[in-house]
Amino acid sequence: RKDASYFKEVERGLAKTTPGYRRRGSKRHKLGKVPALDLIFDRRVAGSRERVHARFLFFRTFSITLMVGVPLAASKASQRQARRLQETFKPYFK
């Protein structure tokens, strides 16, 4: 079971290692039995800024992360597409 302090520590580590980190949104939830953390944040990359849509899936012995970065200057359609990719990243159970 993942508690709030664990999720905060994950974000703190990400913020510490990401140049220009600025959180835009955060959501803790479960996908089936799997705890998940969705983060939306801005970062600096090669002199410009981009918005990143990230999803962390926390299994018992490992974690899997998806991050999709889109330049802030990109169209709203591109931003929506990145958000949809984030939302479709789910654990698969038979």
C-alpha cells in the first residue's frame, strides 16, 4: 500500500532532478489494484519550456513510468493528445 508521503517523495525527487520544474496538476488514484500517480508539469528543455504528462504505476516490487513531453508552443490538439496518451497507460491483467 502506498501512502501520501510516498507519492510526495516521488514528486520531490522528480522536482529536484528536473530543470525548471513547475507542477501544473497532480492526481493520486488506483487503476484496478495498482496505485497510480498522474503529474502534469512544465520543465525547461534546450532553452524552451515543455509540458510533461506523466503517469507512475506502482506495483509491489517495481514501478513503471510514462512521460510525454509537448512544447508549450504546440497546439491545444497536441496537448490533448499527450493527455490521452497518459490516460491510456494502464496495467494489463488477464
